[in-house]
Amino acid sequence: MIIILNEKGEKIQEAPDVFNPGIEYAILDNAVANVVAVRVEFNFALLPGQKQIDAIGISDSEIPIQAMIHTKPAFENLGDKNILDFQVAELSSFMLSDDGQKLFLTNKTEEADQVFISQKLSDGKWAEPQLVPSLSKNESYNYVVSSNSNFLIKGGANYTRNSTETGFTLYEFKDGNYQIVSPLKITAYNNYNDTADLSVSKDGKTIIMGIETDFTQGGADLYFATKKEDGTFGLLQNLGKSVNSAGHELLPQLLSDNTTLIFSSNGYSVYGDFDLFVTYRLDDTWKKWSEPINLGSKINSPDFEGSPFYDEDKELFYFSSIVNGKTTCSSIKIPKSVLMKGN
């Protein structure tokens, strides 16, 4: 049984082991002219167990249809990744600060999550993570999604569904500690799960969330909302079919150009489980995006890849992988000219 987990270590779904995966071809021996419709019938009773049909394609070409991963050569030409070894018992998520100097790590325990901070040292290495009690007070979940020099946003608080509450809280660093400023509120917020994924634009005026609602196109989808004059955010709006698939779209990370968006998905051709993709905003509606591009096999693997964060100054891309239920954090060098639109 495959257990799919999200950034907080929550179970997203269970899927049975897959037997005979791949593409099955039905090729006609002789061409048939003037076809206007095709009817396909399945008899699932012939074999025991669960079945799944992802898609059906019809072609008049002599070359069979192949499932191709949409990536680009520059991603395949990256160097080797560097696995970061943090002494955290059960790492479930991490977040890189805007300046690239802090990593916020969540240690999952049987009780409440614990948030640790690792500081980047002058030699480029990461210091031993230190527990931050003020960021570890939620009843179950504690995870940081955004941090700049003055403020950070943490998720995981209990909230009332179908209200303006979201479970996210704004903190400020004051007197040597992180102190609560206010909850992050969204008009008519609704989410099937206890937690969600969140990314904030550099100017703080737009958020992008990964949630599952009555209006998602598949599993979890990516939505955006804009800040109102009173400091709360308006209704969440779906990013559209160019990004959201029939599968799950999770863990968004919007870069400083407000145009480049990285996210994790299992709804496109992938190397294994969830892969990391990049897409580019095409206009000011926030609903038109380019076709997602897979970040390639130097980053994506047969396992789960998520938690994308990019240090734009050092041009270092950080991400997580979940292998046999254990989360690891890695970094890899990606030039801005390769990753970000307009560079």
C-alpha cells in the first residue's frame, strides 16, 4: 500500500500497489475510413482487484502514442544535488527564509509538531537546528511557510471552517523572540483538510494556496487571493486548468518576480510519485499560466519531491524528498536564467 503524504506529514491518499502499469496499445490491422466516433467498453469483472484508467488516446499515426515528460535540457544538465543532514528525529517539512540564511524545520512527534531553526554559517554550512518554543505551541501542527527579516507566517492552528479563519498566523520578531501579530484571514475560507499549503508574494499582496475544496478540479488545487484594504484576503480563485490537473497540486512557491511559480504534482507525466514543476504567469488575471515544465531527473526521482524554495542570491534550489516514509532535504545549483522567467 502506497501512503502519499503532504508537507506536514498528513496522509493525502492511499493507493493500492500497481500491477501491469503503463500503456496498452490496441492497433488495428487494417485502416478504417470515415470514422466519426469510437466506443470503448471495459469489463472490469474479468480480473480481481482495483483498476484505474488514466486516459485514452486515439491516433491515426503509425507511431504509437508515448507518454513524454515535459522538461527542458537545461534541467537535465544540472550538477549533482547536495543532501543536507539535519539531526531532527522525524523531519516532516522545512522552509527557507527570504534571505536564504535560515531554515525552519518541523519535527513531527506523537504529540505536537516542533519547529527548529538552523542558521547558515559563514562557510555555507548549516548550524545544528535549535528548538523554537514560541513557534511550537499549536495543538497538533506547527510549520512555517514564509519568513522575511521582520515577519513570518506559520500554519497549523485550529480553525473554524466556512469562516475567515485559516489556521495561519502572522508573527513578528521582537525582543529576541517570535510574537503573534494577528491571524491570516480569507473571505469564506473552506478546506477539506486541517492544514493547507501557502506561499506569499514578496509585496505581501497575493497569496497562493494548495487546498482541496468542493471546487477543485481533481484532488488538491492551487488557488490565489489578493489582499484587501482591511488587511484580510478576498475569495480564493482557482489558478485554472493550465496548472491544475485531475491529480493533486501542492506546495506552491512563488518567486520574487511574482511570475515564476514552482509546485509539486502527480497530475502530469512524472518520474515516479509527486514531481516538482515550474510554470510562468502570463497576464495580470493570475488565471493564465504557461504549460508546467518538469524540473527534470536531477531533482525528481521515483519518490515524492516537494517543499521547493529558491535562494535567488545564491541561485540554490532547496527541496524535500520522501523515501520509505523518511523526509530528506537537498539543495542543487540552478541559475536564475534557467529557472526564472525573464532572466
